[in-house]
Amino acid sequence: MYGIFKHEIMATIITGLFNSQSQSKKISEDLEHAGFNDSDYIVYLHTEPIAKEVKTSIWRSFFNDEASLEDDSLAVSVKVTEKDSIEKANQVFADNKVIHQNLIENIEFKDAQSLDYIKRIVALRAKSEIYSSPEVKHHDPHSGINSEVNFGKDE
């Protein structure tokens, strides 16, 4: 007899970074008002304050951005299932002045509960975008000016 395994369906999530943890309640309310269940989103709250320098360092490695952060910035992930829910999540994020957001596809939502896991995914994506940038064309060094130019000399 074969066992039956329950597999979680891969999800698509939108992760956003906001200025302050004090926004958590309003963002949660806005997401629920937009039709998301509380099981469809994750608000990453810190139980202990994190120094501004540490936050800024994490931000820079997470998003490859040079911005300085407030001491209590907030990250939120939302599971989206169709175009309509993506638009609703984007609107909630925009209304709450999201600083930066990422769309991450093919992820198990239970894995998204770890902010460290999300950071690794975003960092890998950023690196892959750098490596897959379009080919840069270089000019042949012999195709430039091919005659001698003399300045200030009469011939």
C-alpha cells in the first residue's frame, strides 16, 4: 500500500518593506478589507528593538539599496493567487507607502514565514539579474578615428 502525502501547492507572494512597525495594524486591516484572510499574509514583527545600523545593513544586503532605515521598519508578505489579488495587494502596499517590494513565485508559503528565507531568495534573485543583464557590445578598437589628428600645427 502506498502512503498518501499532502504537499503544499507552490504559491506566489508579494513581499514589501515599510518604514515602521507601527504600520502593522493598519496594513493588516487594509489587507483583510481587501479580501485577504489572516492566513494569507505574514507580518514580520521584531520583539526586541534592532539598532538602526543593523537594520540598514540588512536592508542593503536584502535589496541592494543604499537607503538608511528607521529603527523599526516592517516587512510584510502576502500570498496571492490570481491577477486580481496581486492588484489588491499592490494597492494596499502603495496606500501604506511601501518602500520596496518583490514578487516571488513558486515558494511554499510555510517557508515564507522565515524572514531569513525571504532575504536569501531576494538576494539570489538580485544576483541572477546582475548575471543575466543584456550583452554589452564593445567597439572594435580599430573602428574609431583612423586618421591622425594634429591640433595647432599647420601643414
